[in-house]
Amino acid sequence: MPPYIRVMAHRTPAQLANRRRVERVIRAAAPALDLLLFAGHQLSRVAGRNELDPEPARRPTGTGAVRTPLGGGTRREDA
């Protein structure tokens, strides 16, 4: 047997029953969760209509372009 294939432990009957219960709950809740996702998607589309367009990226103004720090203020090189 190659070293990358591992033997897995068998599940007990209690573990299998627990797994079936959890999967049954997920199957029962799936339509409600789908509806919740759909409603959230529609709400985000409606709420996002009033957003401003993102600012375009800055382009360098030439060879000696001045970069500003993340805080937005200007930094003086001669000080």
C-alpha cells in the first residue's frame, strides 16, 4: 500500500445516526437559508444603488512624482 493512502477508522452506529440527523436538519433548513440569501442579495443591490463610484487610481505626474503617506498628509523632504 502506498504511503499516501491512509486507513480511516470506521464510524460507530451512534456517529452515523448523528450524521443522518445533522444532514436531515440541513436539508430541512436549506429552503429557508436559500430565501435568506436571496433576500440579502436583493437588499444589497437596492442599497448599493446610491453608492458613489470608486475613485480612479492615481497616475504619476512625471518622473519626480510625490507620494503621500497613507494618512493623506504631505511629507516635506527638506524639513
